[in-house]
Amino acid sequence: MNHQDHELSRRRFLGGSAAAGLAGLTGTACQAGSDKSIVALGAQGTAAPGSIANSEASLRDNIYTRLLGVRPHLGAHEHITTLGGSRMPAEVLSAMAEANDYFVDMHELTAAAGSRVAQLMGAEDALVTCGAFSAMILGAAACLTGTDPDKIRDLPHPTWPQRECLIQTEHRFSYDRAYRAAGMNIVEASTREDVAAKINENTAMIAVLVAVEKQKEFGPPLPRKRATDHGDHVIMPEEFIEIGKRAGVPVLVDMASDLPRVSLSRFISAGADLVTISGGKGIRGPQSTGILAGRSDLIEAARLHASPNGNLGRGMKVGKEEIIGLVVALERFVALDHQALVEGWNAKARWIADEIQDIDGLNAEYALNTVGYADVELAWDEEVFPVTANEVRQRLRDGEPRLAYDGVTVRTRCLRDGEEVLVAKRLRQLFEEELRGV
């Protein structure tokens, strides 16, 4: 972070000259770990799509507002699908535009892209899917049927007894309905003894959720609020992989949104039979893509279920442009300096916390979160600001410029360089102007 920018005064921050500068914003107060595409300009001096920060002007006038009347927001949140996911870098958008100009055999493209993704992940094979949820469905389908054409035709209504998906209680989450969508019956277990007792000849797959892990420190030690210690009875992913190997049951590990905290190849190296990952989120490919990687026989089976074949996954179509976009995004992801990337997110968080810390009645704390980088945790004196977290969140969503966050924590990983200035400005406006005397 540039020292002069870091010391940006409150007057300059709130003054007219700063507001005018923000209208054409292409730079930032924070440069550490920035995406180099931020400053990639075309021949005429105009920034390439996917490279510049939002400004107050662009948030008012953009393709969403002009075409549909939908107001975009500043993304002070995690890369959440319901809030728009992540952003594709300029090189991904460029690759997708070029891919649009050609016709290819989709069977050939699917196989070739899977082979390249597998190489980058250290897996035997892989399949580009229509999001991580699709990867979960297709992975479960592969475990149910193998390459048996009669069984493939029967899904999602298997008639054979080996159709159970074993999940430990703490590994349950709303999206595990994907396994039921493939035709599996969920069998829930609690303790290790319960897991061992419920693995039998009807168990087709063991499902594992990476998010249950006890979090490890990423960078300098800082307070970790909201961390959950599930207890020693909870089976961690690597142990589940060993359990599956001993029982001869495939283990699917869902790590859809855990990058870059978890390495891309960690569970493949540990022996997981299948791994699912979002193609958007941390990888920053198309949000509508995902990855299913793992054993070649299971990926072959999943590919038979998937589009362009007319089976269970036909409706989970991935376009040729999206496939290319995902591969380019993954190539880019593996080449990144992830520590520098995290440091850039942290620099933005510290800048926002410093910029609004002087507001009477508001506490803006820079603190490490449970996924390995820093947030700005907001708390306020309710006698000064008699509003709930949900009310603050709604006011920010309704205001101008619109800002979305989870109601307690401001996150920075989705912000382009310079947008942290707009976030801090909007928070100051809310707490200093709008909420006084509420």
C-alpha cells in the first residue's frame, strides 16, 4: 500500500475533488497483491473489459441498469453465487470471445479440456461441469452406475440396492441434495463407530465437506471470530479418504469454495476418488462452470452422464466458450502468487478499517476470518445507532451507491483496486449522516 494513499485524509476522502476523481476511477489506495490486468489499457487508452474498478458513475449507468433496470452493488462480500459470484479477469473474457468464433466437436472439447484440467490438478482425469452442484450430481451418478449403459439410463431412479450416500452429520449442508438428485439415498452417521457400522454393501459413495475442517492460521496470527471447533468426533477429509479406501467405497470431497485456502491438488494427492470445485469463485472462471476431478474410471462414467450426451446431465450444459474460459482461468490461477493476493485483500481491509475507525459509536476491527484472510468486522453502540445488523445491511443495499455485505463483516476479496475507497465512503455516509438520530 502506498503510504501517501494510506494516509489519505478524511477531508480529501469526503471532499468534492475526491468524489470527482472516483467517477473515473482506474487506480487505488491499495496496490499490494493487485491484479496486473487492472492497468491493462487498450490501444486507444480505454481499459479492457474485466480490468477496471467500478465508480459511482458506472454503478448508476451500466449494462444492467440500461437493459433491465437492475442496480449493481459494491461487492463487499465473499464470492457468493446469489450476489453475483466472482469476476472474470480480462484474459478469461478475451479467451471466451475468441472461442465464440469457432465451432468444435463438443465430445472432443470435453475430453481435451478435462485432460488439461486434470494435468493442472494432478488428477487422473477431470470434467468441466455446469457449476460445482452439477459436479456433485455427476460425481454421485458416476458412483451409482459406473459405465453400465442400462444403469445410466435408469437414473435418477436406481433399482439396485447399492445407492446409499454416507455422510457424517457435521458434513451435511443444503447442497448435499445434489446426491439425492442423482438418485442416492442419504445415510447419516454421527460418530466414527456409527460411520463404520453404516458402511455396507449398499454404500455407493461417502460424501465429505471440506468446510468442517478446523481452520489453520494463514499469515500472521490474528483473532479468529466465528471459527467453529466441531470436536474430535468429527472426521476430517483425509481420514474419510482412508476409511473409504479400506471399505472399497469411493469418497467424493466437496471443496467448491475453499480456494485458495486449500491447495488445488491437496485431496487428489491424498487419494480422494472425486473432488468438486467451483469454476467461478476463487478460480474466477465463468460462474456457471465447475470441476469434477479424480479417478479416470469415475470421470469416464460422469462424462457419459453429462452433456452433450442425452442422459442425467444433459440439462447441465456447458458452452464451448465457458469451457475455454474455465481452462484459461485455471491456468491463470495456478500461476498466481496466492500469498501476495491475500496480502492485497488484507491491505484493502486494513485501509477500510483505518478510514472509518474514527466514527463515534462505531468499531471497525481488522481481523483474520476463518478462511485465511482479513475482514473488517463492524460493531456499533446501539444507543448511538439504534439499528440491527439486518437493518444496516438493508440500508446499504437500498442506498446509493448500493453496497452488499453479510450484515456484520465487510470482505474485500471481490473488490478491485480502488473500490475499497467507495466502500469506506459509503459506510461513513451511512453511520455519520443517515443513522444519526434514527
